[in-house]
Amino acid sequence: MGRNEIPKSKSKHKKKFKKINKHQRLDPIFLKTLPYEIQNDHSLLKYWNNRFRLFKKFNQGIKLDKESWYSVTPEKISRMIAERCTCDLIVDAFCGAGSNAIQFAFTSKKVIAIDIDPLKIELARNNAEVYGVSDRIEFIIGDYYALVPTLKADVIFLSPPWGGPSYSSKKNFSIDDIMSNYGGGKYLYELTRQVTENIAYFLPKNIDEKQCISLAGEGNLAEIESNFFNNRLNSKTFYYGNLVKINS
């Protein structure tokens, strides 16, 4: 089991904003300088405090919508996953605002980034341009489930929606709760296996590990990598196929 560690930030901006949060003294003038979605939902302030951990180049033009603030993968975690998934062609099946697709573009020859939401593709394209890698990514607006028969890939990265921040309140998150309207997380894995066995599955920290290991099938290996953010368990990445590192 691996451990991806995110060091504590020493950003002066973060310290200042923490103090404001602590005493609940939001300066209206300062508030107007924040992104529109945060001005209208103060629950997102904690994500704003970590903006430079989500995207190192945040101040250079990164754009997010409300859902993206709490669903993007922190940059150090996405970078480590990308290094692990290095290949000629990788598909990011639920690319969102592009945090993972951007890092894949640095380690793999070609990236196909898919999302059913046109706004997410617009954000991902913009953010990839900020990082200078948009020319290495093919952006597709579409339903991954419908597109599977047309796809070819060496590796597929699955980071499906978890249902919002409330996922963390569950003691044990079932694989069946992932994309339940589409048949659950097991079906998503089996569908993806039609394209490649090399799958990286990005899942909640409280996911049922036994369920995820059993996806590999009898006689096959699976590997769990724990991802830490602010010294707390943030998520888990499960690797299958040739992505599994066999210790000699």
C-alpha cells in the first residue's frame, strides 16, 4: 500500500484567510474579490484556502465551478497517479475540470478527456491551457458509458462522481454507491475492462476495500494506494492489470 503525502502549506494568503474564518469576520470588500461561486456559497471557503494545492498555477487563470471546488484531485496526488499511469494513450473517463488530465499530459503521449457536462470540458480546456498542455489532450463531450465501444487505450483512469461531500459521512462506502444510476461501480469497472485491464480507479477514503480488490477477479492482483492531503486520508486509488507493482 502506497502513501501519497501532501506537505502543509506555508502560504501567507492561507494563514490570513484561516484567521478570517476562525473569527467569522468576512470583509465584504474582500469577499467580492473571490470567485462568484464562492461568494454565493461560503461552505466552499475551505476549498479556496487550499486553491494552490488543488492547482499550483491557480492565480494564472484557473477556472472552476461549484462542483469542481470539492471534486478536483489535489495536484500532488494527480501528479503521482499520472506518473504511475505513464503510457502512450490514456483515457480520463470523467475528467471534470481537468486536474488529472493535465498531469496525464505531462507523463503520457496522448490523453483523451471525457465528460458529459459541456461546462466541465470548457473548464478543463481552459485549465489545460494554463498549464500549456491543451495540445496533448483530446477533449470529448459525451457519456463515457456510451463511448466505451469506440475507445482504445493503454490505461483508463476512472474518477466517477462520489455524490458530493456527504460521502464522507458514511462509515463504509459501497462500490454499489458509485454511479448507482448506471449500474454501480462494479459495472463501471467491468465495462472498462472491455477496453483495457490497466485501470486506475480513484475512490473515496471510506470505500469498501474488499469489494474493490474482488473486482480484479480470481487469480488477478489489485493494489491500493492511500492518498493523504493536509496529513489526513483523502482518497484511495486502486490499480489493476499491468499497473500493479509486484514487489520482488
